[in-house]
Amino acid sequence: MNIMKKYKWSWLLIAVCLIAAGFLVANVLGLGKSKLPVVGQVADFRMENVDGSTVSRDDTAGKVRLMYFYFTSCPDVCPPTTMVLSQVQNELKKEEGVFGEEAAIVSFSFDPETDTREKIKAFGDKFFADYSGWYFLRGDQEETRQLMQGSFKIPLIGNSAENYTHGNRIALVDRENNIRKMYDASDPSNVVVADVVKDIQGLIKE
């Protein structure tokens, strides 16, 4: 009888260990977790990068990206939101081989007449941008407006720095150019850097 009890508890211990191991594997592989839904698709684009090169949508495909629309003379939300992006950049750079290779940031100026490459470079430098993984693009104003309002559903009113009114949102885009999440950055302090980094890491693992 004692032997039977002994074996009974041994089997129970083994079962508990197997269940715990199963949960651990599922957690590591992300099994059972709901994936971020696809909420849109990024249309193709070709624009000038801050280094003078031409960058298209597919040039950045294969990486998880944050995409953001701004203008350098923005008096309110654009600078603090760009600071949030800079903080995300710095967190991603803590893990070797992630920023620039697995993940990137793409900032689009919708004021190309004012935002010369020199002004954009000065703006990026102010936020310690690492240009190996952070693209600062400028292109035709109307095409940029169509991309912003069409793919990302971000409103833009006005056509110059003096009269712009615009939505302030950051898009999370997966490797296949699908928009998976939109962060409301109308108050940039409400965008939690750790949560954004976690979302990026989740898409990298998909």
C-alpha cells in the first residue's frame, strides 16, 4: 500500500512538471496570445531620405516599423512625439541586431517645401536619431498627403507651416506592410514606450 502511494505521488509530481513545462513553452512561443489585428495596408511610396537616397515602401519591408507624419516647424505635438520615438529607438538598441535590422522608424515630412534635407537633418540630430535605422523622408506634398490620409487615415488640413492642422498618430507596421496598430499621440505623454517596444518585439517574433 505504501509503495502504491509512493508511486501515486511520483506520477502526480511528473504530471505537474509536464503541465508547467507546457505553459512555459507556450509562453515562449507566444501560443494562446491574441495577435494584433491587421487594420490597414501601407500604399507604395518613393521619397528622398535625409542622406539623399531614394527610399520606397519595399526598401523598408522585412522590418517591423513605426511610421509617423510630422513637420519640423511644428509648434506643439511633433517634437515631443519624436522624442517618444527616440526613446523607443534607444530601447531597441539595447538588444544587439534589432534596431536597423529587425526594426526601424520612418518619419514622413508633409511640409517638403519648408523641410529641406538640412532642416530635417538638424531636426533628427536634435533627437539623437540613429540614421542606420531611422528614415526621415520627404516627397511630393500631395502624394504624402494621400499616403497619410489614405493608408493611415490621419487627417491633414492646410498646405503650409502657417496653417497646418493634423492628426498625431504613430502607426505600427509589420514586415509585410500591414498596419497592425495606431497609437494616439495627441498627448505624447500618454504613449508608453515600454508598451510600444513590447508590441514591436511581438511582431518581430511572428
